[in-house]
Amino acid sequence: DAGVIQSPRHEVTEMGQEVTLRCKPISGHDYLFWYRQTMMRGLELLIYFNNNVPIDDSGMPEDRFSAKMPNASFSTLKIQPSEPRDSAVYFCASSFPGDEQFFGPGTRLTVL
Amino acid sequence: AQSVSQHNHHVILSEAASLELGCNYSYGGTVNLFWYVQYPGQHLQLLLKYFSGDPLVKGIKGFEAEFIKSKFSFNLRKPSVQWSDTAEYFCAVRGPGTDKLIFGTGTRLQVFP
């Protein structure tokens, strides 16, 4: 299996622009998680899905952030408009119910 | 609030030294416990996990961890570290009735030859 796939790996954008991050979970995994990692705040869970349905989005910072999972093999995290404080590494992870989470390589986002 | 504490933020060791990283959690009830490692510039990878059974868990690359329920602890150990163990180590807990992992703030380990 290719593991969790994320794209792009690096994104540099200007403040105010829309950013879309993409994730393909491991085939067969029911759960998909989006995390953000920064030096200041560490690893934070933003939102997670079970069978494509959002279960807990309490970690989403504000309305500028949205996430979707239109099918079992694809999810997006969108930031609109982006701000410099959104600069971080965004990880996607997937898992079977009650099991370990497998992480993707991450997207390093820089907002100028 | 439920939390995970990693007391050591930065550890510096010489090769062949022994390692112990602390992890404490504040959940009651049955928990699942994990240690993940993040090598520089890479994603998180699972080192080991505890769900039930023998509280001494063996993981990859010579790591082990011991679950002590009475102390709410899950400390990570390795008898002899190598330069290649330089990385950040995260403890994580999944509490009862939830699918979420709560991560500690991480411990940065630097091993010098």
C-alpha cells in the first residue's frame, strides 16, 4: 500500500488567497483525521471523519477553515482567506476503528 | 480536561546512553496508549502501542514502554541510543468512548556520537 498520500507537499501563498490541501487515506480505513503542527502549539487535531461523515470539528480554528470528504478515498482541507498565522505543517492520518493512526507526509504551508 | 504530559521537552544524550522519556495522562477508565516518532522533516511513525495485556510493550528499533495504571504513566525506554534515534517523540492517548488521539507536546531527543 502507498500509505496516506497528501498534496501538495509544499505550498507558498500570499495572505488572502484560498488554499486547498488534499489527502488520500489508506484504502479501507474508515477514519480520517486532519492535524496542524506548529512550534508554538504542537500537534493539534482539527477535524476527523468516520465513513466520510465529519464527527468532531471542534479543533477547526475558525470559519476560514473547512474540510470535506466527498468519498472514502479523498478529503480536502480548505483555508479561505489564508493568513500568515495559518503557516504550519498540515498532516492527514487514517485508521481502522480503534486502531493506530497512519500519518501522511504532510503539507508545509507558508502564507506570506 | 483530559491531557497528556511529556515532562522532558529536550533531551541530549551520547550514543550508548540509556533513554527514558516520561508520559503521564489524566484519563480515567480504559485507555489506548501510543508512542510516535518524527524524524527531522518527516511524518509521524508509530513506535509502539498498548491496548491491553502485558503492560511492558516492545516496539520497533529496540524501544519499549511500560504502562503503569496506578501512576497513569506510559514511559518510553531504550537501553542504548544511537545517533539515528535523533528525533521528536510524541506520546498519545485515546480515552474511553472516543476516536480521537490526544498528543503530548513532544520530546526532542538529540543523540551525539
